[in-house]
Amino acid sequence: MKKIFVFLSLFAVTIGFSQIHDPVKWSTSVEKISETEYNLLINASLEKNWHLYSQNVPEDGPIPTSFSFETTNDFEIIGKTSEEKGHTVNDPVFEMKIKYFENKATFKQRIKVISKKSFDIKGAVEFMVCDDANCLPPTDVDLSFTIPVSNGVNFLANSVEVSNTADKTVDSVEVNISESEVPEISETTKVSEIKTTKSKDKGLLTIFIIAFFSGFAALLTPCVFPMIPMTVSFFTKQSKSRAMGIRNAIIYGASIVIIYVVLGLLVSFIFGADALNALSTNVWFNIIFFLLLVIFAISFLGAFEIVLPSSWGTKVDAQADRGGIIGIFFMALALAIVSFSCTGPIVGTLLVEAAAGGNQIGPIVGMLGFSLALAIPFALFAAFPGWLNSLPKSGGWLNTVKVVLGFLELALAFKFLSNADLVLQLHWLEREVFLAIWIAIFGTLALYLFGKIQLPHDSPSSHISVGRLSLGLLSLTFTIYMIPGLWGAPLNLISAFPPAQHYAESPYGVGFAKAGSFSENGHTELPDGAHLMPPHNILAFNDYDKGLAYAKLVNKPIMLDFTGHACVNCRKMEQNVWAKDEILPILKNDVVLISLYVDDKRPLPKGEEIESKLRPGKKLKYIGQKWSEFQTIKYGANAQPFYVLLNTNEEKLNEPVAYTPDVSEYHNWLKSGISNFNK
């Protein structure tokens, strides 16, 4: 079911208070297509790290860029306003594919000219701009175009900086240039990944670390571990001296790294950056990834083995017999082929995960980490064969490692299925269902490790080792940890994997509609205009006047919360700071919370429309515009979250603050304001 976090990535902020952002320049021009048709060109030039959204975003997504034109008898609009390719990401916060532009953007509107004389066209653009940490309230800007009566190709252009605190009209000045001088308008705006999508875009260091440990895990599988003594035996016999043995071992290790890194290079080269980003955002790719990981998991659990054609191994073995550097390289290639039934699923999973990050060099970094972890032990044991005596003997524990990896891959597979569900908004795999699946997977893993379940390749055993028991206890502990998530626990340790708390059957957890109730001085009825904010049931107002009246009635300080439905850092503050034991009682008992949503697109009631003080001649259309202008005029800030403590005379009790993830700092800010109120 749909939940309240409709817009989740527009109003993130990490800046200090009282800063007015002004990051966009708009310009207009006119391109003559024929004697009767022109293109109206609208160009947006954005400061570094700022971006604006496409005209086309899914319902319940961020506020899109939109254009309107005043129609006259001089021209006709042909079709819809077109835009460049831009950049599309699968934003896990919005839970949908979102397209945006960075650095610059060009929009085109085709018109048919009816008038025989020169005339002007008036229009407007409404838009939002965001940077890595801030998103600004919706802004509308007037546009102006002059359609000349002339031959050849004409561009009418002028740029003017758009202020978010004052409305300006983009006028046009005629500049005649030859057709050869017409600037080419690129079809693709090249953009970089924005930092607000870090939850989706895995850092390269994270990819490397995960891949490195995956390489060690692959080393402990039954297809790879027994190869170590065989490899050492080969180098011991072939090397005429210790120095030569070390040299050959280094070449062997380097060959392993080269083989896997080349595989990563091929994936990156074949797909490219745009295609890799498509892998992370495309529904069908996520479903394919899900199916692949399920197949890999079933293979590791013992249902079947994924192997390469035996002829490949035979041909490579023949090349390995040649000796020298070439022979050593082919011996490393033989290892990769022979061990594929164990390493293949791991390598495939790593490539899928790295590709899903949307970074072109992700697969390369992943294969580098994996191959280093695989190569280092082989090279070290080949160089120092005496170390073999310290290795544990092969046995059933190797299959246990393989099975554990199978369970982990099965759990990971459902993350990709969840991505597809989130994009399609099917609500088939909501938070409770996802957690139930993971609880079942890791609970079954615990039973397996405790010896209660046996799989096809397991050896009969009358007891389990201490290591297996410890791993079983860890899996059981993790299973128990996830269970409260069904009742609304945030599960911070795995917050990157399940759907967000609002994407659930109930924000209060399974079996509950609401927790707790309101009580103030013996009264249990909610005050006029108030509601209980889930999931912590904080009494909150969304109307300033009603909240102020209640604060005067109960003689409590006011906390103004300038926020947005689409505000990422607002949600972080509510979930990670407001919920803390030292903060929540203050918000529930010591202040009156007034949350003003600057992106509230509900129209102002008829008769209550007011003229903008920042945009003379303009009327404010929406409730959110009213609160946004109030924040800008009163407090000199236009980014959210933004918190202000007031007394009942509407005077500031201390300096306002913005995004403050440090609980202690936020607590001190609250206490200082309340202390000043009580003086």
C-alpha cells in the first residue's frame, strides 16, 4: 500500500542556516525550422553539482520541470515540449526510476506561426533544483520569445540569472547569425552520479572490500582449496632454485589477477557506463539478476554444478605443459576453469553487484579485489611450500562453506527482486514480506549449521565443529535480530537491504494500526488541526496559526519544522535523531511541533490566495509556496530541514539549525531553547 513518504529526495541539506541558494540561469532562443515553424529553445545552466528533474517523472515522485505558454492567435503549439536524454537513476529513496539534468539542459517546443508580423510569446517554467545536499522549493520563472519576420536561421538569445527569491522574466534579444554558425545542441547531457544516490551507487572501495573477502571465501570451497597443494607441488618440481620458485609464484599470482581483471574489463567495455547504469535501473535486468543469483544459490546448495565445457580444460592443460611464463599463465587459466563450479557463482554475483552500482569501473575493481584474495595465498604457498603444514586438511567443512555461500546468494537475490517491485510499485514485496523471507533463509541456515538439515554433498557426521557451531549461533542471532522488524523496528544494521519502513503493510508493524494515544492535561481529544505523527506519535500541526494558538494555550515553546515530503535528510532526522531516547520525550512533552511542508502542492483555499512579497504581481497558488516564502522572508533560508525554536510571541529562543545528525548537538540545541523559554 502507498505510504506517506511520497517525495523522498528533494530537500536534503547539510549546510548552515540562513543561506539563500541561487544556482540556475535560464535563457531562451528561437530556432527557425521553416517559413511557418519554429523551435522555442529554453536553456537551463546549472551551477556545479546542482540538477533539476525531467518533465516526466512517475506519479508520487519528485516535482517535475513543467512549461506553459500563453496562447494567442499568432501561433499554434505543436506537440509537447521535448527534452534531452539526461541521466536516469533508480533512486531507492523515491523507489522509482528518476531522470534529471546536471550542468545544463535544453528543452524545445515546436510552434506553427500564423501571424505575418513579428510577435512575442510569453511562457513560464516551474522547476526544482537540487545539489548533493540541498533541494529548493518549487520556483516559477517567466519566459519570453520574439518571433521575427526574416529569412535564414535566427537565434534570439539572452541569459539572465534566476533568483529563487525574486521572479525574473527571461527576455530575448535578436542576434542574426548564419546557418553555419548555429551551435549544435547535444542530444545527451553528460552528467555525473549525484551523491544523494549513494545508497544505490556502491563506492568502489566497498566493492573492492566485498570482492576481496569473497575471494577468500572462494578459496575455502571444495573446488579451490584442494588445488593449493597440487600447485605447490608443481612449482617445487619445476623450480631449480628458491629464487626461481619465488619468481614463478609471483608470475602465477599475477596471472590469476590478470585473468579476472580482463573479465571485469570485458564487462565494462561491452556494456559501457550508460548500459551499466541501465542495469541498475531497469526492471527486467533486476529480475534477470534475481533469477541468476537464485540459480547460483541452488547450485551451491548442491542441486547441480555449473561447469565449463571439459574440452576447455583439456586444451588449457596442454598449453600449461609448455613451461616458462606462457605455461605458468595457462596453469593459472586452468585453475580458473577447473574451479569454475565454485568460483563462477561468486564471480557472477560480484559482477552483478558491481554492475548494479552503475559505475563503469565497478566490475574491474570487483575482479581486482577477488583475484588478489585468490592469488595471494596461491603465490605465497608456492613461494614458501613449508607453510603447507599449517593448512587444515580438506574435508566436509569445504562443502559447508559452499552451502553457506549459497544461502547468502539466495538472500541477496531478493534484494534485486525488491528493486524491481519498488520501481513498478507493485507492493508484492513490501518490507514485512522481504524480512519474512530473510528470516526464513537465515533461520534455515542456522538449522543447517547446527546439523539439523543435510544437503546432497554433505558428509555424514555425528558432531559439529566449534567453528560451525559459532557460525550457527551467529546466523541464529541475526535471524532473531530481524524478527522485531516485522513490528516496525528500524533494523539499522541492514537498512540498505529491505524496503524502507514506509513501504510496508503498516508503518506501525504487523498487527498494529497505531501505538499509543494523545493525552494533555487530562484531555484525550486531539487539538484542532493536530495529528499524531507516526510511528512515534508526536503531536504535530501542519498549520502555523493553529499550532501557535495551541502553544499559547498550553504555554509551551514552538518548534518550527520546515520540511518537505521529498526531504531525505528530514526523514533521516525523524528516524535517526527524533527517535532517540533523549530527544523523543522533548518533542512529545516539552515543545509544540509545527511541521510546514514547503512542497505541499495542495492549492490554497479559495479566497485565501495571497500576493507574493518576493515576486510582485504573482499570487501564491499552493500551501507549500506560502510556507516556503514564509521561511525565506522570516528566516533568510530556503533549504530543508530547517528548525526554529520560538516563544509564544513568535520570537526566536536561539539560533535556528539545519540538518543536525549529531544527537548530542541537537539535544543541546533543544535544551538551550527550552531553557531560554523558561527564564
